Amino acid sequence: CAFCVVPYVRGREYSREPGEIIREVREFLEAGGREVTLLGQNVNSYGRGLPEPITFPELLRRLAALPGLARLRFATSHPRDLSPELMAAFSELAPLCEHLHLPVQSGSTRILTAMNRGYTLEAYLDKVRQLRQLNPGLALSTDLIVGFPGETEADFSQTLDLMREAAFEQSFSFKYSPRPQTLAATYPDQAPEEVKAARLARLQALQDELTRKTYARL
């Protein structure tokens, strides 16, 4: 992504061998463990570069079959690579918790293009609708950036509209800040700090409202 310094800090992604992961989880369960979280920069790309063809949903199925696993979670999932197979797992795998962290970053397709996110607003919302249809109780959380270079008030308003439509239970929200070596740091129209701060406050106030509605339903 145009704003992300992680590839420069961590290097390229790689996938751990599935047998190694399954063995580690099995040993954890045999020692009394109950809940496992799979963590990756983008778990949806798991399997690339491995000699054995495997997808992330297939790894989830193998882990869900292990005796003693009560809860299975994962993070983080890139919307661009969220497959129908992975979405279906939320209605098929009993240990898989009904929660998905699906970072959107912005509700404006124009800004998403500038961010190099690889999807449009409508494509993201279409996946949200599919997820809700497959699992109506699914809780969605996300990441949001305000004040990205070139973001207008209209772009920001689209982000607020997206939050209402997707009904995020939680969001991790940030003011954009330029990072060395990233493309976005070279963009013109860097937003003033006071504009970013004001937009972040409005966004977080809306999220508080959406979260309270979730709590009330429970």
C-alpha cells in the first residue's frame, strides 16, 4: 500500500509449512490450550511459495479438525484477497469465531486507488453483504485512516457512510502520517494536522455510537 512501511522494515512475506503449524497447534492443545490465533500481515495470501499447494481456508479446515480446539481466530485479512472459500468458512467451521478483522482504510474509491489498496468501495461492501448473509451474527472490525493526502470533506463523508452501512463493531483509527520510503509521503495535498485531528474525532465519535448499539443488542 502507498502508505505502508512494513515491507521495507520486515521484508517480503513468506508462508510457514502447514505441517509445522499443525504440529505446533496440536502440541499446544495436548498441553491444555483451547484457543489459537493465526497471525500474518495478510493471511489471505497464505500458501504462496510453498511446495505443497494449500490455501488459507484449507489450513483453517485442517486446524478445526484437531481434537480439543475450542476457538480459532486469525488476523489480518486483506479485502482484495478475501475469497468466497474463506467467507464460507464462517458458516462451516465450528471452532472459527464469528469475528473478522477486515481493514478498509477509507470509504472513498478515489482515496482507495491513491492508497493502492486494490479494491473499490462497492467491492468491499459487496463482500460485507456476502459475509452477513453467510453468518448474520458475524462481528466486523476494521482499520481506518483519516487525512490521507488529497482527502476532501466529501471523501471523508463517504468513510462515515461506509461505517454506518457496514455497522462495524470496532475500528482501529488513525491520522495519516507520512513514512520514509513510502509513495504516499511524496504525494501533494498533505492534510493539515488540525484537519486530520478534527476528522479523527468525528470518526471515533461515530464508532462509539456504533459500538454502543452492538453492546445494547447483546
